[in-house]
Amino acid sequence: MLLKSTPEGAREYLVPTRLSKIGAQNAMVTDPESKQTSASLESQVEPMFYALSQSPQQPKQILISSGAVERYFQFARCFRDEDGRADRQPEFTQIDLEMAWVSWGGEGASGLNTPQRPFSDWRIGGREVRDTVEGIVRTALEDQNIEFPVMRYEDAMSLYGSDKPDLRWDKQIVNLTSHLSLDSQNQLADRGLVMEGFFVPGLDFKEKLQFLKELPHDVKVYNTDASDLCHLKEISSGNGSDLRLLTPLPGTNPGDTIFTAIRPAVLEGGWTPLGRLRASLIPVRGQHYDLVLNGTEIAGGSVRVHDSGLQKYIFEHVLKLSPAEMERFSELVRALESGAPPHAGIAIGFDRFMAILCEEPSIRNVVAFPKTAAGVDPLFKSPTAVALDVLELYGLQPKTTIRAS
């Protein structure tokens, strides 16, 4: 559990240690009477920390790369300093699986019949991991007939607006760009954007003003005109910015409510600087997979990068890590340089899966000694302050702040 800090997605929990790094500085001291210069040694103590494992990604890949173990599983305790939610806790349990010598790339259809959109064949490697996880879930649910349809990321995002869509509501998002005026189409194309939306038949939100006020600012709501389906009346704001279409939206009727939004034409995982960068790179498809149950992600994994040159290229040119940040992954790179088999893995969120099986709304109800949303343990009253002499052992000191009254 005690590893070193690495630049990952979530914030880490740091563990101070009495070990310290001592950096020496030579300070030149001049005696004004003798006019001689001597060197004095100043030592600067730099506190050092372990990081509690967010997920044991590096150790398990190094273990597989060693050749000592070809496949294994473990119940791994993980720690992430994240804001509290119903499906999150600061400390949680994962069922980690890792396998060497997995298939590389798609190997035909996932069933006898070709899946119809939005579903797809399994087009990537790691089919062995998929089969194993499906077996675990079937056994846990005591139902060997459960099917696990596959959906590509692009289809999930374009049709449902989420990479973990809840399919219990089958309403799909459609691309509205081709129904706009030619000027609007050209303006969106120049900016790399598209307009999308979905409509709800016979739904009238005119009187539900509070609902409209709570909508995100970039979502607009329209009603179809009773006499002209190409005329959409905006009801989400009072500025009367109606929308005129070239052609009616298929399937709409007078009085239907239409929700619209503008999004990037190139689908991204989120509006982050890294996401924008990915859109400008040559498209490369990673071999990643998630297991989603009714809109909740219960497992996620990938076919790992087992080529050291490719891994270093990703660190340097895709993730844009600095040399210092890349050094934190040096153990993994060295292991890959020694020769690693194609391998893949997945992690099942054990607590989240148990909450679903027990029909509990929060994982706090299935975890012993759970933390509150603020990360506080109500039983042991942790975290707590410690004495100053204890902080000194670790080279730490409290920070004094001045608050204006």
C-alpha cells in the first residue's frame, strides 16, 4: 500500500515518514578581518512521503512482466482523496485481475448474430478478461443467461451523451446539424462543433419554470410549433431566440419538447485541456473497456501497453509528462524494457457492486466504518490533529493563516 506519489487522475493520500532527504548547500563565508573566504555547510531537510495506493497498477504490471506469474487476482485496498458521493469512499476495495498472453485485437463477432447499433462486436483484445468478468457477474447474480452487449465509446457518447449510459430509458440523442440552415451548418463546421438534441413527445415544460431555471446554461429547450414543424419556439429563456430548421426533425409532432446543446464534433472524454489536445492528435483507439450496470460503472480495465518504447512515447508526447513526472514511472518502464508479454486486466469496484446487489443507494451502507461525504470517520473521529513534537519528527510544521475580521 505504501508506494510513491505519481501524477494520476485523483488526489492521493500522502503518508509522512521519519526518513528525510538532506540536501547540502555550500555557503561562502568571508571573514572581514582576515579577508579569507571559508566554506560552511548548510543542510536542508526535505520531508519525504509515501503515497497510499490509488490502484496497484504499476506493481501488478511489473509482476506480470517478471514472468513469475501469468495470471492472478487480489482484493486490493485503494485510497483516493476525492469529494464524497453516494458511490465513493476515501478507502475502498477492488477485485483486481491481471492476465498475460491475452488476445491482441478483435477476434470476430461476440455472438452468432451481428449486433445492431448501438451495440457492436468486441473489436479489441483482452477477450479472456471479458469472459472471466462475465463469469464472475453471472455467478454473483445466480443467472447464467445474462447477456453483456458491447457498445463502442463513440456510439455511447453520440447516442446517449455518456460513456456509461443507462439503457433503461431508451431515448437517444440525434445529430440536428443537417436540419439547420446552411449558414448555421457552415458556422458550426468552422468551429468544429455540432448541434445535437432529443425530443420528448407531448411534454410541456412551459409552466415548470423552476425546472427550466435549473438547466445547464448551454442547454436550450424548444417546443415545436403547432402549424409549422420547422419553427421551434424557445422556452428555456425569455429572449425569444426561436430556431428555424430547413427540414422537420423526424418523428416530431406539434407540441413536442426538444432539448438541444452544442458539442465538439470530435467526441472527447471531457472538456479538459488534455481532451482538447487528443482531438488535435492523429486518432488512436485504445483497448479499454468498462462494465456498466444500469448507468453505474462497476468495473474498468484495458489491454495494457507492453512495449516500452510506446509507453515512453505516451508519457512524453501524449500525456506531456515532465522528466520528473516520467521518473515516477521508471520501475514500470524498466520492467517493460526487460520484455513483457501482451497482458490485460480489469478492476471490479467491490463495494459498489455489493451496494447494487443489496439494493442500497450508497456504498456507505455496505462498508464497515464508512466515512462521511467530508471524509470524516464518525466513530473514531478521524482525521485528527497531532502534537507539534510529532510533526517535527517528519520535518513538518503547521501553517499559520491570518483571517481578516
